[in-house]
Amino acid sequence: MSILLMAIVSFLVAFFLVGYMRNYALKRNIIDNPNERSSHSTPTPRGGGVAVVVSYLLGLMLLIYLGYLSQHIGLTLISAGFTIALLGFLDDHGHINALARLAVHFLVAIGVVVSLGGFSEVGLFNDSLQLGWFANIIAVLFLVWLLNLYNFMDGINGIASIEAITATLSIGGIYLLFASDLSSQALFLLAACTAGFLLWNFPKARIFMGDACSGFLGLVLGILALIALKQDVALFCAWLICLGIFVVDATFTLIRRVINGHKMYDAHRSHAYQYASRKYNSHTVVTFGVLALNVLWLLPLAYLATQHYIMPEFLILIAYTPLVFLAVYFGAGKTENA
């Protein structure tokens, strides 16, 4: 079976499963009702992202069976992704204590790092800085942060899906051009599954993704990025560049809020993308803006990072600089009306 056919089938499975999940959410009254911290104004069912999770996990099993993906990597993605998706699904149906959720996040992240064989051999800046065993701690923190920031950034129509689709297609294309033996098929498959959900969520949201999928996407993207790190630091830098909008907005917002005395897990709507959506009175404009930045700014820099003409770590700084300026411009992390 060709990857194109698999992608089409996965897209259709995800699309129709979202419709089923929408009916399920309406019958079970799994609804997001607008409040003062919301970026939407009408009650909307949530949990549609379960379709992305189910279709992608099934797709990974098929990739393993067909030999496109190693059994070890595939089972790591499936077991870790399923655990986080299940945790998010339970949280969507009834609140789970934040510390309990975080504990599970760390346990899953540690399990992934152990499964991947650790990262003690990682060196930065042309191997002039050897991280040693400390790299394993950074890898765990990276997974936990990416998992959570993806949840934080899933706040307006289409943005989480567009980020996942553009990142996976960008990196998948780079793998092909780079002649990497890493699985671009797993990336293209995730893009197809996410696109099946996107049609229900953008430009008008008929259902929201829910924690089951946002955390799942963050974790899976993080695992795929760490797999790239095992082969080449430059490929990992390319991942960080492609995910730059989410990384910068979420990190800048969190740091500013903590400095201003807010708790890390206080609900809010002070991310740059949320301020931008209110400024322009449109989710669509902001989501298309994210798409444009990903394709026109971050993708070329990510590709350049893999070519080693310029130190890839330095290209991350170049890529992130205008994103930081945008975060400052839109007031990311500021208290509203401050």
C-alpha cells in the first residue's frame, strides 16, 4: 500500500470519526461553554480530536506491519501517545487534578527517553558543548513542556491543527530532501489525520479538539523530534524552528505571567495569538498568519539548518527573534486591560 493511499484512507477515517464524536459529545453534553477566559462565543462540543488519535494509532500499526516504521519506534509512539490521549479523554469527561496529570506526563516522558536509549551522546555547537547525562533531563522536560504548551496553544479555530500539519509536512519534506532514513511516512500520516479534523474546526468550529488530542499531538511531535535528535542535531534544530510559533508564544507568555505573580496553571487568555484574534476580531486571520509564518519564514530556515552552511543552533535564534517581537507587540502574558 502506498503512503498516498494510506494518507487518504487515514484522512477519511479521521473525518468521519470526528462526525461521530460530535454526535457523541452532543448526546453526553460534553460542551465547552464560553466564559471570560474563552476565545469563542458559542457553546461548542469538544473531544473531536479523539478521531485524530484513533486514526493515527491505527495508521502507525499499519506502518509497522508494512515495514515503513520500526516496531520499536512504532510501539513507543503508540504506547506513549495512547496513555496521554486516554488521560486527556478522562480529563475532558471529568476534571483530573493538575498535579496528577503532570505526574503522568513526567512518567510517560521518562519512559519515552528510556525507550529511545537516552541522549547522553548529544553535543551542541559542532560538538564543542557535550551535554552528557544532563541531556536526558532536558529531553524529559522538552517532552513535558511540548505536551503542555500544545494544550495551552489550542485556543482558537484551526491553530493547533495548522501547526501540526505544517510542521509535519515541512519536516517530512526535509527528510526526503535530506535523504534521511527517518520515517517521513509517519509524519505525512499525522498530517492527513489532523487534516480530517481540521475541516470540522476551521474556519468555523463545529467541534473542538479537546485535551485528548492536543496533548497527544504535542507528545507525538516531541517524540518525533527526539528521534531526529538521535540522528543529527541539525534535524532536531529544524524541528524546533518549525514549532517556533507555539514554543515562543507559550514560553514567553508563561515566563511573563509567572514573573507577574500568576500561578503556572491558572486559566487565562493572554497568549499572543489570543490577543491577536481579539485585535483583528478573527480567528481565521490569525490562523492563516500562523500558516504563512510557518511556510514562508520558518520552513526555509529549518531547511537551511539541515544544510550546515550556518550553525543550526544559531538559526534557531534567527528564527525566533521576530516571533519574540510579535509576542511583545501583541502583549503576550500581560493581564488584560493592564
